[in-house]
Amino acid sequence: MTQTSSPTPLSYKDAGVDIVAGDALVERIKPLAKKTMREGVLAGIGGFGALFEVPKRYKEPVLVSGTDGVGTKLKLAFEWNMHDTVGIDLVAMSVNDVLVQGAEPLFFLDYFACGKLDVDTAAAVIGGIAKGCELSGCALIGGETAEMPGMYPAGEYDLAGFAVGAVEKSKILTGATVQPGDAVLGLASYGVHSNGFSLVRKCIDRAEAAGTLPATLDGKPFKQAIMEPTRLYVKNVLAALAAHPIKALAHITGGGLLENIPRVLPEGMAAHLNKGSWPQTELFAWLQKTAGIDDIEMNRTFNNGIGMVVVIDAASASACADTLRAAGETVYAIGTIAVAGDTPQVVVA
């Protein structure tokens, strides 16, 4: 009779999943999440599900949800070892979208997935998420960290975020009342934000090959200018919404000005934007020159310097702009609403 030896025991760690590292990350996250707590949080990080009670000041609350990622901007985060701001991007992409319906972001959940967990990297990313939540008054109350050996190359990870907000039913922004003569205000972006990075990366490759990569853009080191996180418009725009009769908001993300503004305009309405009414930064000028693309393609691919658009009646536009500027926004009067006719829904001329 042949005796066979018992197989060598295999642990979950041997298979590539380090539970101890995961627990260490949770402990690093808890104090970061604690800083984001706000009214309504009943139970947060650590449970199987997070609990949130809609604040009682809402009479007819409507919940508004949004989800997004960071896109190929992450490839530069990996290459340049810059992980502390992509979490802000993650939060901003969802909470700015929720804001467009007039909603106050209430809570946020994140999903971080990697092949092998590096606690320091993950903590830097989630620290950015917590910072983004703190800056937008949104509680980080849950999430998931998934370590999946063989799913991602070494040193890489993926991110997804989920935001839930609330708005009074009577105050939902639909854009239905937008009419000819209304003013269009543009709030400046911090930079590329988190869209168009497949083209950004091609531009970097082209400039590196030609030896023409700039050392700085807009007074910042090149890499910092490229990785500048998405601006969080939430608190300042909510203050403006409370004080002025804003009719519509548009978050300028993938598709740029040309594709996003029409999403909040009624049928038959068009936005006529005045070319040159806001400055083109060194960053966007460099991207346009390096890519060799025209103004239309710039305004379809990038935010091109305008991260949020506000539509309001002309009589209230100046006061609204003053409120936003006082809160710290850079505001430009960039155009007006007109009957669309045979023109596209957004014209930049």
C-alpha cells in the first residue's frame, strides 16, 4: 500500500490575499472617515452596511445618486507615484454631478480594487477620498477594498465612487424654465480634472519623444499641473442656489462644453458662448498645440477652463456671480441662451 503525504497547507495569504494588511488599512481609514461625519450618519465604517437618516429639515426629500471613476488619469498616478489627489477626483466626479440636480451630497462610498494591497498607497488614495468628502460636506460612511491576485498588474488599482444626495422635490433643477436671454456663467476649473486623459497621455508621449515637455504650466511643476484634482463646487454652488434663482447647472466632464450643456437645456434652446470670454490657461494651450486640434475638438474633449456652468436669468446674473466670487469661485460671463433654430445646441463664436 502506497502512502501519500498530506499536501502543504495553503493560507489565504499564500494565495495572495493579506487579511492583516486589509485590517491595517481599515484602522488607517477610520480617523480619516471620522472627520467627514455629519448629521444623518447612524453607522459608518466597519459594519456590513452603512446607515444614514435623511435630515429632518427636508420636507419632501428626493434622493439623487451618482457614480463614477477616475479614468485613465490613474495611469499617470501609477507612473508618477502620485496617489494623494486621485481620491479627490473620485469624490468630485460624483458629488458635482449630484449637485447639478440641485442636491446636497449626503454620503459617499468608495470601491478600491488591486492585485496586491499596498497599505501606504491605499491609505494615500482613501485619504484623498476623505479630503474630498470633507470639502464637499459629504460623509464617507462605507466602501470596499478588494485584493484580487492576478486581476491587476503590480502597483496598479482601480477606483469607483458612489454619492447620494437629497433635494427638496420642489427645488429639483431640471432646466425646464431656461429661456432665450438667460445668462450663462462659467466657473473656472482647476485644470483637466478627470476627463480627456487618454489624449493627455498621448500628448505627454509626443512631447517627451520630441524633447519639448515643459517644466512648468501655469506656475506649477508640470506633473502637478497635469494631476491637479477636480474642483469641488458643492458648498459654493449650494450657497448660490439658496440665494439666487438658478435655472440649470452643467458639470463639464467627458464631452466638454459642447456635449454637457445641452443635457440641461430644454428642446429648442441653445447656448451661445462668446469665444475669449474666459482665458485659455497655459495647460490647455499646451494640450491644444501638442495635440494639433482645433477649437471645436478642444471644447468637445476637455472642460477647457470651465468646470461648471450656471444658467440664470440675466437680471440675477451679476448678483449670483458676486456671491460665487465672494465664496472663492472664479466666475466668467461666457454667453447667453437663444432659440436653437438650425444651429447646434452649443455655439462658441
